[in-house]
Amino acid sequence: MQVPVVKRQNIVEQEMGVHPFYDKLYLMKKLHNLLAPLYLFICLNLFCLHPVSGQNTNKKPKALLWEISGNGLAKPSYLFGTIHAICPDVFVLPDQVKAKLQTSEQLALEIDMDDPKFMSAIQQGALMSSGGIRDLYTEEQYKVLHSYFTQTMHIDISQLDKMKPFMLNSMLMMQMTDCQPESYEQTLLTLAKAQGKEVIGVETVQEQIKAFDNIPYKVQAEMLLESVTEMDKAKANYKKMVQLYLAQDLYGLEELLKEDYKGEYDVFEDALFTQRNLNWIPVIAREAKAKATFFAVGAGHLTGEGGILELLRQKGYTLTPVP
């Protein structure tokens, strides 16, 4: 029997209507991220492919929720590390997170998903400025990619030839998770709106897409192909990531991202984490000074020398884990 193939005339607009990644309420479930929003998590479909060795992180506090105080703040703000996609059977929003959101005056996500220009910005940033997907692979590699998308996802990838590789990579999320993922960001957004709180972003959609664009298309293409050819390994390491997240082990997550990448990871870390974190600090400082704010960003942004926790400490703030 012939495999049904989804064909589109307007690639981006039609794809947005077919695949949940482009649904407004689903977009932050990734990327991230990386993906992940687009970020990935960023982490979920960019850094899940290499197994890691166990490392002792017991001496470091295990917490996803942190209080930001000091440095002249009249009221504390809060910083919560999210995972952009998690299956419903293990999704839980801790009571202390709900309580601190309730006492905050506004919610700050990586990007403002409630912005009316949100979807148009995604459309504009989805396509490559030159060339196409087929140009990034050998004939044999392209056959592998085409076969996977056709047989597994019932999508004719030739109809998406102008789409950026990281966008295609994000479409693999449900294959990696084996579920229709839940989103912490969307849950927090729904709660904040119900409470009449303002919702803002610490960066724009354009800035987030630009971060991914700092990774060359060829490298993005290699990551996409690896996601397809090593999906079983990606699934296994995604499960490890979820286990670490549910254990609130931020530092274990950090090691999961870095182990076995060594110098290769530096390129991704600078593009997707380090520079973005630096850009976010003035925004976090400004908003925390103006209002008691509940910040929710990918957990991968919190730890490390260039992580938000350390950068805020360097600015004179006190960061306290909330049990």
C-alpha cells in the first residue's frame, strides 16, 4: 500500500496547520529549548544523542525554583527552570511553583507566546535565506532523510526544501518523546492569564531564531540527520533528561548536555545559551526591579559559569533555592 504523503502549496502556512510544532500553544514545548522554543531546548533535540557517564552532583543543591532577592529589590522575584516538552503521564507543576506565581505580579517566559505577532515572526524565520535542504546532503544522506519523513511522519520532505534544518528537527519531537508533550510554559501562561497577570518575554521570537541561525545550516543539517539515524539513542537519553529534571538535578542536566561533546559543545553553548543568557540579565534585572516577576526559562540556562544563576550572583543578587 502506498504511504500517504502530505503535500503543501504554501509550505510554512500549511505546515503550521498540520504539525503541532507550529501551533501557537505548542511551540514552546521544545525548542530550545532548544527546541528548542525553537529552542529547542533547545536541549531536547539538539543534545540528546550522546550517552553520558554518571557524575556526582550530590553536593550541589537540587532545585528548579529559585528566589531572587537583594541588590535593592523591594520584593523577591522567582526563577523557574522548565523542560520544554514532557509527556503528560509525568508532567507535574509543583505546589510551590503555583504559589510563587500567584504572589508574583507578572510572568516572564523566554518569549511572549501571547504576542499577536508571534506566529508571523515564526513564519518569517522558518525558511532558509538561500539554498535548500537537499543542497546540504549527499544523495545517499538525502534518501535516508526523505525515507524517514515519508515512512514515519507521512510527510514529503521535498515539499519543505526551504525550511531551516532546526525547524525540521523540531518536528521530530513526538517521535523522540513517543507522546503528545505537555508544556510548562503553556501551563504557566494559562495560569497567569487566569490571574490577570501581564505576560512578557525576556527576548523576542526574532532574537531566538537568530540564535539558531548562528549555527551554520550545514551543522544544523548534520544534527537533523543524526536525530533521524540515531532516534533510539535520542529517545533513551531524552528519558534520562526527564529523570534528571523530575529529580530537580540541574547540574546533572548540565553534565548530560556537555558530556561527550567537549569542544563541539562550545559552539552550541555560545550560540544557544551563553550569549542569550548575557542578553537576558539586563531584562531580568529591569523587570525584577519594576515588579515581582516569575521568570520561567529552559533549565539548561540556569547552571554553569555563564548560567543565569551565576550571572545574577555576579550582579549582586542573592539566589536561594526554594524547597
